Amino acid sequence: MIEALVTHIRLFLLIFFRIIAMLELAPLFSSSSIPQVAKVGMSMFIAGIVFPTVLAAGYPIPEDFVEYALLVLGEVVIGLLIGFILNLIFSAFQLAGQFFSLQMGFSASEVFDPLSQVEIPLMGEFLNLIAMLVFITNQGMQKFLLVGVQTSFQHLRAIDLVTNHAGLIAVLISGLAGLFESALTISFPILGTLLLVSIAMGLMAKAAPQMDVLSMGFPVSIGVSFLLLYAIMPLLMNSMAGIIDGSFNSLSSLILKMGSVK
């Protein structure tokens, strides 16, 4: 009886460490505005829900302390990787805002982002907040719990990081490449429009040298950018929703590809 209880506690701790590591980097939960106590409580609550399923599926627990410590380390690494992959989508939105902040004249205006704990351009934070809204309204938290938690425990264990590490490296590289692709896709309409504005202002400066084009260029670029953002916002939100769904599909494919548990 006591041995079974100890085994259950050790299994619960494995589940808990993966989930708490996942929440430390996951979208929304990684914000410093969420107390650490709340993250620990949420992790314990989710671990309690997942525990019967993992116990029924069977999870071998080593008796040796060193092997168990390595297993805990592997679970932490899995949680950090899942949170990192999901957090890449919001890095793409921030990067998209950085692409056209310079052309708008907002490159010197930076705000503090509570998620990444760094100062980012104003437009990057604006797109990041829009992406957060899309993430919540598009059932992002439900998908996070289904894919990041349930699917990962069903198909992925710590030993799979060693046996199937090649697939993990390939997905991480493709994820970083997709980061720039998604950022360019979102920012390209505004970048292209601002390029046309810059060309037009250059032609005006050539045709009428007495005009102060430099002082006129900033308000024109800012006004055109905000009008364009207002016009394409529905399409932009649909594009963000597609990128978020694609990231969950990529994460699910990675878990199924690396997992040894069927």
C-alpha cells in the first residue's frame, strides 16, 4: 500500500514538472503579471486531472534516484520545448510590427512587454495584443490543454528526446524559418504601402524642392499605416488565427512523430 502510494506521488511529480515548465513559457501564462503561486496551483490542478489517464496508460518509474532525477529533467525539457514552440507564434507577430515600425516613424518608440520582459516597438506590442485576443477567442487555451497537455502525455515521454532527437531539431529549425515567413506575411501589405508612400514623397521632393518633405513624411506615413491597419484588420485577424492553428497542428505532428507511446 505504501509502495503504491509512493509510486503514485512520484508519477504525479513527473506530470507536475512537465506542466509547470510548459506554463512558464506558454502564451498568456508566461506573463509576469500572473503570480507564481497561481501557476503552481494551475499546474497541480491540471496534473490531478491528467494523472488517472497517465496512470492507466502505464508510465515506468525507475527505483534509482539518479534515474528518476534524469527522468524529471527530461519532463521539464519537454514542457519547456512545448511552451517555446507555442510562444514562437507571438514572436512572429512582434517581429511583424518591428518590420514596419521604422518606416512608420515609430522605431524610437518602445514599450515594455510583460510577456517577453523586454522593450519592443510600439507596433510590435500592438500586434501582440491583437494576437492575444485572437488566441483567446479562437479557443487557444482549449487547444493548448488538448495538444500541449493531453496529447503530449499520451504519445511523448522523456526517453523520446534521446531516441528521436533528429525530428525535434528539424521541427525547431522549420519553426524558426516559419517565424520570419509569418512575420513577413503579416507585415507585407503595410511594408509595400509604405514603400509606395516613400517613393511618392521622393518624387514630390524632386518635383518641388522647396517643400519640407521630411517633416511631411512622418504624419503621412503614420496616417496611411493606421488607415491601412483599420481596413485590413479583419483579414489580419483571420491570418493570425490561421498561424495559431498551424502552430498547434505542427506541435501535434511533432508529438506524434517523436512519441513512442501509441
